[in-house]
Amino acid sequence: MVPKERINEQISSPKVRVIDPEGKQIGIMNTRDAIRKAEELDLDLVEISPSTDPPVCRILDFSKYYFQKEKKAKEARKKQHEIEIKEIKFGPNTEEHDYNFKKNNAIKFFIQHNKVKFTVRFRGRQMAHKELGFNVLEKLRTDLAHLADVDSEPVAERNLLSFIMTPKKDIDRILEQLSSSPEEAVAAPEAAAPDATQEKAEQDQKASRT
């Protein structure tokens, strides 16, 4: 709730400095006279700067003024969205279906303007094949490059390999271009790029015809 300024009879100071509806200074007036002047214009006398001596008041439509003030406050709160870091974990041998499911979850987090930490966990003998983990992260970097940027190169810690991706600053505009709704954007990268296996099969089929 946005704090409300004192208006009309709520103003306690006997004198006020008055600004007219056009933003021009009228000067110092008795508060009662200022209220009467506002009433003649079918408007309100609003105390916009109570700490000055005398307080500064403006003649305006308080309901419209407060509506605009509340609207701006809501927009400011939206922009102050606290960025969270969401973590999504993979194995070095993650199957394609599981990979796509987790990648789409990451896209949903990007849409919410959150960062995503991608972690590959190695178990037992998998530690000898860390290149598989790098491959997973590199694939994520490529598949999500249209929506997010990698903060830094992969970091290895014991049996974990990870990096963080941050949504692009203009991600909202990018999503609008990709689709009519954010949900459709989740599928957009997959639809835009043909499956490599399918592409190779089509090439082999063409070769067999010649």
C-alpha cells in the first residue's frame, strides 16, 4: 500500500506554499483559502512536501494522482524482483528425454529472470570420464545461448562440475519474438533446430537414392 499524502482539511499547517494544476507557483496562502481555491476548480489541495516551511501543496485531482503513484510503485516492485539461483543437476550420461525435461525447467527459470546453476555429478568410475560432464555443459551452453549467457567457465569441485547461466537482459523481448507466449518459447529452440540423428538419417536416405 502506497502512503497517502494529507489532503484538504487533513493539512494542519495554517499556511502553505501553493502550486497550481499546471505546475506554476501561486505563492504562500492561508490553508483555508488554498482549500477554497482547489474546491472552486473541483480539485483537491494535496500536501506534497510536508517537511518544508511552509509545507508545499499542489492543487490536483487526488484520486488520479494516487492511482498513478500506486501504479509506478507496483512497476518499481516488479523491477526489484530478487534474483535467485536455481540449481539443476545432471549425470554425465543423462538420457536425451531427461536432458530436455531439465533444460525446459531451466528455460522456465530464465523466464522468471532467475539464474540457473547447472551441475554434473560424477559417481564412482564416472570420475575417470569428466569429459562427458564437460560435454553436457557445453550442450547446455549451445542450446540456451539464445536466452542466457554463461557467467564463467565450468568449475570442478570434488565429484561435481558446474557453471552458472544468467538470463539475457532483453530476454522478455527475445521471448516475444520467439512466440506469442512464454510457454511456447520452451519448445521453440527444439523446434527451430532439427534433431541431429534425424538430419543424418535424411542425408543417408538421399544418398541411397542417388
